Amino acid sequence: QMIRFFELKKVLFGAEKLAKDIVFQDLSADDKKCLEEGSCQLLVDAINRSVILFLPGLRSLVPVESEARAQFYLVMRTLRKSEDTRRKGIINIIYAVSEYQDRKKGEGASVFARLATCLPIPWAGTHICCDDVKEYAILRVGIPLLPAFVRAKFRVHFGTHMEVQYALRGFGIPAGSIPVSPTNSAPLLQNHFAWYLQAAFEDNRDHPTIQKNQPPGPASLMRGSLVEMMVGRPGERLNNEVTPLPADVLLGYGFKLNPGNVKLHDSIRETVDSYDAAERKGDKMTISRMIVEDCKRSGSRFLSFDGNMRTWSIVADKVARNKVAKALRNSRLSVE
């Protein structure tokens, strides 16, 4: 498998990238467009396993190679950033229900299949959700023909948005984690935009020489791009809003490895026993307030991303306290 992985990496990014991590600056304009539009997203299920969600109805009208490079980057970045993912594996969901049916009619299916088999991923399971009778019949006939060890990890769910999301709940994937509302046809991309911004920000912060040495072109972070308009430079204020810094606590899914979030999780871990032992509500509120104040004194801000406006903003202290209290109550050591 490792040989197939490096062969695929060479085809997608060139021989010069074989021994290097693929970062945001390595992506072309078309690759970034695929990520921006959300056809492939990173989610988290009920037990904090990473979930790769594929929404065929949001596929960009760009070359299949760009879609493959974007998916390669998303998956490998997830593995690189999360030890839990390397240990627990990744859940794969292909969600082709109603308006999310494949807008490119299966184009590139063989490329994506090769990508899935070549990447060094411990796939924990694959769920295919659809509402097309013919597609469902083909899947029901084809999956039993797969090798037993592969077949055991495949599940097919047929029905409406509500029906397939209810079925996914039985596998530890809550409906709230799927960015598709059963009653609203518009995809809910706020968390995906926040992940996209964080990925761009961290890669440009951690690999600045790539951007400096790379000549202007589609693979560089061009001025005027969505990322620069939304991320900017560290500490820069954009349109009277704030740009997240490493020390900040970023509210939402996908930011557990941000330094500010890690520091907050450490504080929660040290305080959770005292919180559980406190009998009065006022004492619990005091503990939550102290954690927030300690974070702010150390230079952290609690930031939330507005997916509609595509901006970050500082949340009120009450909101920050409630998020911390929720994490303490659930002992999940995360702020969601």
C-alpha cells in the first residue's frame, strides 16, 4: 500500500513533493475551489472520531484531478494533526440524497476509489446514503461481492434526509453533525468554512518559506483570494472583525489542536474534579468564570465564526462561560 501511496502522491503533486507534507500553498486555484465549496468536509461523530463527508451535489465543475488533490490534502492533514484519528480511524460518508445527488454523474469514480485504497488510512466504516432506487439496487447487489473484510465496513442507507440521518444515528453519527438540514435544502457550511480558514491560516503560519519562495501562480496564495480576504495576516483586523491567532480559543468543531484550545482543555482537565465536587450552582459558575478569566489574562480570546458573513468575532463572556461549563459538565475536554 505504501508504494501505491507514493505513486499516487507523485501523480497528483509531482516528484519534488514525495518526501514533504502537502500544505495549503501546494494547492492550485481549482483545488482550493473544491475545498471552498464543501463537497468534501471533515466532521466529528459522537465519540470524537473523524468523519469525511462527501456531498456529490456540491462537486465543483473543475477537473477530477483537482478534486482528488483537494481530498488528498484534507485527509492527510487530518491524519497529520490528530493522533486520535490515526488510532481510531476515519468514517467515510457518501451523502447523495435529493439535491446532493452527484452533479457530475459519477465522473471520476475510479480516481476516488484509487484514492481511498492508496491513502494510509485506517477506514473504520463507509456509509452510502441515497434516495435513487436504481443506485440503491446496484449497491445492494454489488456490496456482497466485495471481500468479506471490506464488506463488513460498508452500510447503505436509503430514504429521505430524515430517514438516512436517523439511520446514521445508530452508528454514533448524530444528525447535528451532518451539515444538511432535513427541512432546508441549503447546505450548512459554517463549520466547514471555519475549518478551511484554520487550515489556510496554520499552513501559512507554519510554512512561510513556501509562500515566499514560490513564484506567483495558481498554486500560491494569491492576493484577493478567499483565504486572504478571510484570514489575512496574523493579528490583522479585517472589516472591523478579528483574525484568529494561535493563542485564541476557537469555538466550533475541528479546532481541538489549535494551541489556544489545547491550553483551555488542559485547564478543564485540571479543574473537572473540583467542578463535579461542587454542590452549589454558584460554585460551578465561579469555576467556569475563573477558567475564562485565566484564558483572557494569558492573551486568549474566545472567537466564533459567522458562516454567513464569513467573519470571526469575539463572543461575550457569558457565551464563553457557557461553553466552558458545557465541556466541564460533559467531561469531554472540548469546547463545541
